[in-house]
Amino acid sequence: MALGIRKEDTVHVTTGKYKGRTGRVLKVDKAKSSILIEKINVIKKHMKPNKTYTQGGIIEKEAPVQLSNVLLVCPKCGKPTRVGATVFEDGKKHRTCKKCKEVID
């Protein structure tokens, strides 16, 4: 399945508790169709002390968001949009904005 959203893209959340907020994509999980977005869907997790967290305690981290609940924000027009694919003369596929028809790279 072609996702259309990559790491470092800016996305807009369309449903749920964080509806209307935008953030940068930290990680894309293709198998589970989910993504991690910076400062979106933050949860608290109780951690025992270990090498990474020597103090232990309650930490805050981002939880995955379902891919169907976000839209890519076009860098050209700045609006949330669906992503299309266009094949150019060079034979490569490029992502395109469905609203302004510009190539997203």
C-alpha cells in the first residue's frame, strides 16, 4: 500500500482528541498503518529504572496515530490535502497536492 506520507512531513490531524492540530512526522510504520507525530497523542508511561532512564518514574512519549486520521499539509499552499501520484517523463513517481497540483518533495 502506498502511504503518501513520509518522515519529516507536516501533517494535520482530522479526528480524535487532537483534531485540528498539526505536527511533524517522527516515524512511519507501514505494517501497522500508523505514524508518530511530534507532540501529538502524548501518553504517560511508568518506567522502571534502567540504563536509558536511570531515575525511572513517569515519562511522557508520543503514541501512534492511525494513518487514516491525518492529512498531509502541502508545503506550497499550506492546506491539508490528499496526496496524488504523477509519473513524469523521467519515469519516476512524484507526490502531488490534490488542491494546488504542485509536486511535493
